[in-house]
Amino acid sequence: MQLRYAYRLDPTPAQRRVSARVFGCARVVFNDAIAARRAAHEAGAPFPTDAALSKALTAAKRTPERAWPAEVSAVVLQQALADACAAYRNFFASLDGTRKGRKLGAPRFRSRADRAQSIRFTRAARFRVLPNGRLRLPGVGDVPVRWSRDLPSAPSSVTVTMDAAGRYHASFVVDVPDQPLPLVPHEVGIDLGLTHFAVLSDGTKVDAPRIARKAQAKLRTAQKELARRQKGSARRERARRKAARCHARVGNTRRDWLHKLSSTIVRENQAVYVEDLAVSGLARTRLARSVHDAGWSTFTAMIEYKARRHGRTFARVDRWFPSTRACSVCGAIGEAKPLHVRSWTCPCGAVHDRDVNAAKNILAAGRADSPTLVEPVSAGTPVPHPAVKREPAGSTA
């Protein structure tokens, strides 16, 4: 399967200036492609094809108005053009329903004020990692890299990004072999929440780290300082980067915590079942800040790709499955329970912790979709319910 390996870059001031010019050229090519398709739509003409846009780019570089993009690598410009074409393909696929997930809007123009700027080099650009550890980028130079780990194989492409805090990163796409883990006699259902980030079907409760809430004082101070600076001033730019570094630190801390937890769960369980939550809907409620701080979608995505790589089973249980209302002992479905009800008693006599009961039901619903891979340590009574979205283990390559 393909994975991304990201590393921090330390470009020199001269390389930063060159990179800014390459970012600008890629941004202009992307915007020209969007403008060409918008103009065709307004004129009622057929959309220009990818080949026609590529030919127009080549012709534009021979004109005095667009001669400066010819100074950077042609691969970077072609990749920016490919991104614009892919954005329109995804937009149309979303409109006709062939693309799953939430509906996408029409592609928009990129701006130099966007949160992140990026360029991509493929093998055709002949980028390479030098013996001294530096990354040679065509038109940019030999950029120092902070190697935190070795690349497992030769990369097929590298994406160079500059985030809002002014930090540069290189993201390599590499092919990695699957690493099946030894079989273990454990399966787990996970109920995600806010008070407890994750409640496992074996009764384990993982407290929510509340990364952003703990850093709220520093974030508030940085935002206040930014709001008081005059627009366009050097002090405002320094304050903006300071605030961006605070937000980046929160994101890095959250991802590190989620990686460690997801790796532990995948390593200790042969099958993992989670509920398919409507995060975008919950993020529009009064709990929006806590929902964004939790990072449920990132967590489940990490479990999914790690389970696929390590030979584990992963499945999403339908979001309408009554995991909280159903009794994990007898299967009876009771009435809806408000959030302040943390425990309840079933007519069969079983006393349930709200979250642990939901996790057990998620585990039972996941098992009901297919035979158990290994003999479980403790088997529960499956609660019959259709629509369990299964993600089979194996390579995606």
C-alpha cells in the first residue's frame, strides 16, 4: 500500500524566496485552468479538455505576459493543472452521486493568503535525496531535511508545503509492504464520546485529552495580540505566525495522541468495530468546539488504514443503529435516553453503563455481519441489525 512520510525542511532564505516564486507560478496555473472552465461554462461552450488546457499552458509560456512560469519546473506546473482538472472531476462526480461522501462545491481560486501553499514533484522532475541527506528540488536547490526516520523505499513523488506558521515540510509518497501482525483472540467495539474519548466493549474508558481546551489560554492570548496589530504591519505578520504556531502545536499534539491510541488498539485486537458518526452534523451544534477538539474522524481513519496494513478487520456500524437504547444482554430496544442518563436498567434486570453497553452493542453488530475470525475471549448476544459497513483487511495497492 502507499503511505506518506512527512519531514520538516529547513530552507535557506534564498531557497524560501525561490520557493515562494514556485508556489506563485503553480497557483497561477491552477487559477488559469479554473478561469478557463468557468468562462466556457458561462459562454455555454463545452469544457476544455485536460489536453487542451495543457496545450494552452505550453502556448502561454511563450507569451510575454506568461513567460515567467517557464523559469520553474514544468512538472510542478503540470501537477497544478492536474489538480485543477481533478477538482472538477470530483465536483461532477459529487453532483451525479458517483462520488460518496458529502457534496462538494465548485473549485475555487487559490490565493496567496491561503492557509497552506504546496507544490508537487514527480519522478519526471528528477528530484532526489542526496547522500548528504539533503533533498534536491529542481529550480529550488538542495534543501536540508530533518530526517526523523528512514524512507522505506524510493519515493514516487514529493509534495513541498508551507503552512500558515511559515514551516516547510516534504511529504514523500512511498510503497510499503503489508506487515501482518500475529493473530490475537480479542475483538473490540468502540463507542466514541466527549467525556470519555473512547469506551471499549471490555469496559476500558479512555479519557478525552482535550488538547485545544488545555491550550485555550495561550490561543486566546495569541489571537488578542493579533487582533490589536495594524493590518499590513510587520508586527501583525509576526503575531499572525505566532498564533499559527500555537494552532499547529495543538494539531501536532492531537495527532500524536491519536496515533499512539490507534496503534495500541490495532495491535491488541484482531477486529475493530466503530460507529459511523455524522461528525459534520455534530459540529454544527453547541458541542462544536468539543467535537472538533476530539478528532473522531482522524482517529477512525487512522484505525482503518493501520488495520488494513496489519491484517486486521475493520468495520463501521451504521450511525442509525440503536447502540445506546438496545440492551446488550437480551437485545430489547428501549426508549431514547437523554445525555444526562449515564446508566439504566433493562426490564430483563441487567444494569448498564450507557457507554459500555453501546460499545458492546457495536461489537455485536460488527460480529453479526460475518463469522468471527478467531475465538473471542467473551462473546456477547448479537443485536440483529442490517447495514454494517465492512472494510476488509488487505493491501489497497
